[in-house]
Amino acid sequence: MKIRTAADLGAFIRERRVKLGMDQSDLAEKAGTSRKWIVEVEQGKPRAEIGLVLRTLKTLGVSLDIAVERTQKASAVSEPGNVDINNVLNSLKKRP
């Protein structure tokens, strides 16, 4: 999944939380933050503290990989391939 906006990230966090059977209070407690903060992030709060975002993702069992977008000039430089988080999650779902 390509996450390009705070709203994309919020939607991903909500989707993952629901998939894990957690409510917002559960996630807030486990991540060491408030339910209000979880609500705001899930709604796409544009100025969420990065440390809390990373801790929340870790609580949800998600690691963050950053990929540099290729431009025509940059495409000549060898870069590691992008990883689509949806593909990773889908492949994990298919395992017995």
C-alpha cells in the first residue's frame, strides 16, 4: 500500500486495528497514548507526532519501509525495489 497522505496513514491504521480485533481504547493503551489521539490519527490528523505514529505501527505489528520515488533523472541510479505493504500483508494471510 502506498501511503502518501495523513489520511492514507490513518485509514491504514484503522483497517489494521479493526483486523486485529482491537478498539481504539485497546490500541491507545497498548501504544501508550490516548484514545483521542488514535481517533485524530485515524481521521488523518496532518501533524501527528512521528514517535507516536511509529510506536502505534509497532503495536499493530507493522514495520515502516521508506522508498524513494524514481524520477526520470533518478531512474538511472540503482535503488532497492519498492515494497508494497498490501502485497506483504496478503502473502502473510495466505500462509497456513
